[in-house]
Amino acid sequence: MSASLPGFRELPASQYDLSIYWGRVRHSTDIADPRTLFVSRSGLENAKKLVSSYKMGQARSMTPELWSAKKVVDSTLHPDTGQPVFLPFRMSCFVLSNLVVTAGMLTPGLGTTGTLLWQFTNQSLNVAINHSNANKSTPLPTSTLVRSYLLAVSASCSVALGLNALVPRLTRLTPQTRLVLGRLVPFAAVASAGALNVVLMRGEEMRRGIDVYPVKRSSHEGMDGVGGVENDVAGMSEGEVSKDPSLGRSRKAATLAVAETALSRVLNATPIMVLPPLILVRLQRSEWLKRRPRLTLPVNLGLIFTTSVFALPLALAAFPQRQAVSARSLEEEFWEKAGEGGMVEFNRGI
């Protein structure tokens, strides 16, 4: 993200008002825009130069070109390391990376082997995405990474197989109800294991804490407001966040960051894993699809893709990525170190 680039002057966090949910949705739509995947290395370097020119005071105001450069930087670079996130694990590639895996998990009539294979594949992808986008101020040891991965895979497979065995035994329910519940088994497995995955993969953060910074506000000089609202990542109405040295590591901030990220993963999985299978059940009863059974897979992929495109920004926007909280809500050592309004901020990770 742009915060990782050098300079004494921080860019406004977004064109949109991050203090409100729909402002964060529009901002998240930019981060998840798959068109940024096609930006070349030279294009990224040019975007970084444009962003740095503003941060160094060479550019006086935000322009459409500078907003576009910021979008490329924010969707490509990790906010802590300043290095590009591996392309398949970026949020801008999330929909495409998950499309085939989700379609596999939602395939009707999967046996035990198929269920295990797709749950294993899904959790492997989740681990890679979580690790690539996690807060890097607390590195995760390889042994912890492997242990967390194995536990998450075991959890998802256990939930999926357990529910697949349980649903047919619910004889008091109608066959149609059991069919619907069977189609929702992948959602239960993905939602529970996805949240567990985040907690396990980022458990070291909760044990050691993550870096927190004082929130600073200053007026924007020369802000031309091109498509934007003056605001900061703390969700205030205006201002910008200066890049100060870390005040220290907070375990309470880490716990909040991990909990919110886990919840956002459940929110993201809910429409993707619930709506397509329910709609497909309805379509499979229609004469149109009965006469065209070969279209079941393309229809399923289309439903998953369409739902994912809309669901991802809505889930990412549930909580600010760089979040400001009252220093009084953290450990006592931060109470007297807070910035503007007694606030401190941290990178929640995604």
C-alpha cells in the first residue's frame, strides 16, 4: 500500500469517506479490481514514483492520475513490507483464485474423496492468502505455519464429512429439505474452518502483539477533491495519518484485528457458499436445465462468479483495514502515548 512508500507527507487514505460503510465498499471495490493484476512491473514502478512524488511534496494535489496510481499501489503492495503480494494471493485476484475451488466444493453429489480433496485445496488456498496478507510486524515461525495449516485442514474436512454423514439421517425432514441442507454443508465447513484458519495462522500476533501508531490529523493543502472526500484511515471525516514510529506492540489490538478479519471471512463466505447452491437447486427443477444438463457446470460457475464479485467488497468493507481505536481500550502503556483525540491505529490485515 502507499503507506509503505517513503515520504514525509501521507496520501489521503481514499477517494471515498471511510467513516461510513458504503465509502469503504467503494474503496474495497478498487482494492479488489482484477484489472490491477494486468499492470506491468514498469507500470507499478511508475505508480510508485507518482505516489512518492506526492509524499515528498513534489505534487501539490491529488489528480485522477495520482488516484489511479494509488489504486495500483494499494492493491499490489503489502502495507507493512512494501513488497508486491504474490499475484494469486492478492485481494484483486481473490475472486478468480477461488472460483474453481468454490465450484468444486459446491459440486452436487461429491463423494468422500471429492469432499476431502476440495476442502484440502480450499484450506491450502486460504492459508496462502491469510499468510500473504497478514500483519508482518509479527513474523510467523514455519513450525507454527505448518501446525496451523494442518489443524485448519483437519477442521474443515471433519465438519464437511460429519455433516455429510448427519444430513441423510435426518429422516424427519422432507427429501427436499435434506437436499438443501446437503448443498449447504460446504458453507458450514468453509465458514467454521475459514474463521479458525485466520485465528490459527495469526495466533502469533495475538501472543506477541502487533505494532500500533499514534493517529495524527492535519489539513489537506491543495486537495482538489477529485472524486473524493477528505478523510483518513481511522475513519474520521477528514485528515491524514502520519507515519510515526511504532508505539510498541499491543496484544489487545492484535486480538481485535484477528477477530475482525475472521468475521469478515465468514461474511464473505456466506453469500458465495449459500446463494449459488440454493439457486442451482431451484434451476435444476426447471425444465430448461433438465433439458440441458451439460449447462449445470457453466451455470454454477456463473452464479459463483457473480456472487463473489459483489460479496468480496461488501465483506472487506465490514471493518477498516487500518483501524483507529481509543488508546484506553488497549494496554495501559499506550494510554499516555496516543495521538489526536487519544487515538492509536494499527494495520488489521485482510
